[in-house]
Amino acid sequence: MEDSFLAIRCAYELRNPGQEFTAAEFRAFRKRMAVWIRRHYPFEMAVKMLIKPIALPPTLQRMLLPILTHGARRAIT
């Protein structure tokens, strides 16, 4: 099983004693989280933090930022 399922299952079962956490509930949770992530996660800032140690020229960083930010959004959500 994947780690995220196990972590969410433990939290769910602590909060909802006696109720089993199913795969359907996990899918619903992931769907709700995807909406939150699309709205609130700072993708551009995260990409800037990831490319800064690479020490690319500033012009190249500015050119790559929108492409990498778009790619990060697609990969995460």
C-alpha cells in the first residue's frame, strides 16, 4: 500500500472510531485535496526554490519558471 493511504487511514480511523477507511474514501479525500492544492499551493515559489541551487543565469531562470511551474501543477494535481 502506498504511504499516503496508510497515513490518511490512521488519521481517519482515529477521528472516526469504529469506521473503516476504504479506497473510495481515499479517492474522495484526494479529490478534495487536489482542489485545495490547485487553489492554494505556491507552485511558483516552490519551483523557484528548486531551481535556485542550480545557479542558472537569471535570464534562463525567468524563461524556465513559467514552463516548470506549469509542469509542476500538472504533475501534482
